[in-house]
Amino acid sequence: MAGKIKKQAQYTTFTKLVGELGFIPEYRFDEKRRWRFDFANPELRIAIEIEGGVWTHGRHTRAIGYRNDIEKYNSATIAGWRVLRFLPEELSTTRPLMMINQLIQQL
């Protein structure tokens, strides 16, 4: 239970920090397919995806989920989005924010 609370706190802190950079949680970028990004800054066309279930054979690592993610990310790239992908355990580090800021600086 303590691990779940810690992960939720990390996610909440990350949500606040990226929100300050103009990222919107659960942003729908494709109305037809109803695809959403975990976080997106539509003005900069930068998306952030948190890839859960990697170690537990979750949806993102099973064949159909993996295939669907490829379709989603390729469609997003064609539409001009830059997608950064992170693991949940990375949210407690500075790495995601450093990479997001690096990408913003390059625009």
C-alpha cells in the first residue's frame, strides 16, 4: 500500500510540474480515433506518454497493445507531434523534466 501511495504522489508532483510548462493531462489529439496523450502541450505539439506495465506484462507490452501503441505514435508523428515516453519509476527523477526542457529549448 505504501508503494502505491508513493507512486501516486510522484505522479501528482509530475503532473503539477509539467502543468507549469503548459501540458494538459489526458489530452485528446485525435477525435476520430479518440486517442489521448497522458500529457500534451498542444501549442508546442509535444506529448508525454507514461508507459506502465512494462515489468508486469501490462497492456503496453502485450502484442495487441504494443501494435496499437505503434499505430498511435506513428500517427502522432505524421501529424507533427513529438512524443517523449517514460516509465512510471522515472517520474521521481529529474530525467523527464530535463528531457522535456531540452526539447522545448530546441524548438
